[in-house]
Amino acid sequence: MKEWHELVTKYNPKKKTAESRGIVVAEEFEKDVDSNFHVDFLHSIANLRANNYKLEELSWIKVKLKAGRIIPALATTTACVAGLQTIELIKLLKQVELELYRNGFLNLALPTCSLSEPGAVKQIELRPNLKVTLWDRWEVKSPKGRDITLQDLLTHLEETYKLFPRDIMRGAKPVYLEAIMGIPEKKKEKEEALSTKLINLLELHDEEYADLNVTFVNDPKGKILSGTPPVRVYFIQSD
């Protein structure tokens, strides 16, 4: 961890040096020098992939032994794309300026590879002084933790974003539908739903968070807004 903090301090995005501007320098792979973090990097990435595909994790020493027996193979389109993605990921971690990022267009059959500068992401104005993009996500971290109720969530969203939440979905499953709960015959059922813990409504057990799709309006009788971000509710108690 100490070494990691030293690396982060070294690559300060506020400095206008070549390193901090996203310049990538090739480095020769060496598995027998532990201080270069090459095996540490492979160990971390290999186990991230293992977790993603539900595979058995590898120990550090096993990764080191396997890395020494890798036979170089012909570069494929997949390998090239992975390399280009890694370069852009490094730029993202170093928080470089937008003009230093690149879109890549690759065709090994021709062969051709061209790079272009990406444009800024489109912003959607939900109300004055509130703009979002398709990459945004609204996060809710309540001091109540796992005791947060549906009413707590709706109140938090309304007070934070000055919008009126209406319907709540988790995937294809409806959690709360205002059009149904808003009718007079459903008044008691609505009150019970609003006072119910969210983890019970969602039928959760040990999950630390839940991703929800929430529709919003600018006023109670207005049209549903398009482009609102998904909402992630954390069930870990926060201050």
C-alpha cells in the first residue's frame, strides 16, 4: 500500500510533465524482479478475471511460475483491442485532459489502425442547474444503512435533486408504481409500502447495494423525464 501511494503521488495529474499527460512508455517484462510490480499486476488482473468468470483464484507464486512459461503467440485483434483499452484506462486513472484520449479503429485484415479524438459526452438538462450524462449514476448512502425505508429513499431523492420520484423498478421487476399506489383504494397499501424497509421490498439478504431504475417528474402532474441516471442504494451504514 505504501508503494501504491508513492506511485499515485508521483503521477500527479495537476503537473504538466510528460508522464502526467498520458505518455505511455514500453517496459520490458521481468518476472524475477519483485520491486517492478509486474507479477503483482498479473496476479491482480488474473484474479479479477477469475472472479468475473467464477473461476478459482491463483496464488501469487502460482502466477509468477505460470508467467515464466508463457509462449508468445501471434497478436490477434483481441490482443490489440485489449492493449488499446489498457492505454486509455491508464489515461483515465491519471485524469488527463480530454484531448489526450483516443478512439481506435482497427482492422488487421487490411491492415489499418487509425486514432481520433473523442468528443465531449452529451449533457441532458433535467432542470435548471441540473445536468446529467449517460455515464452518470446517482448514489444513495443513508445513515440508516439496512433500515432505510422506501419513504426515506423517495424523500432523499426529492430533497437532493429537487425532482419528484414516481416509479421504481429493479430490472424488470416493479418495486413501486405511483399510477397504481396513487388511487384512493390503495391508500393503506401505499402507506405500508412506504414504511417498509427497502431490503424487504427488494427481497435482499447480504447484498451491500441495489441498482434501481427510478422515473422522475419536475412537478407531480408533469411528464416523466427522459435520461435520468440509474440509482444505486447502499445498505452500508454511513455518517
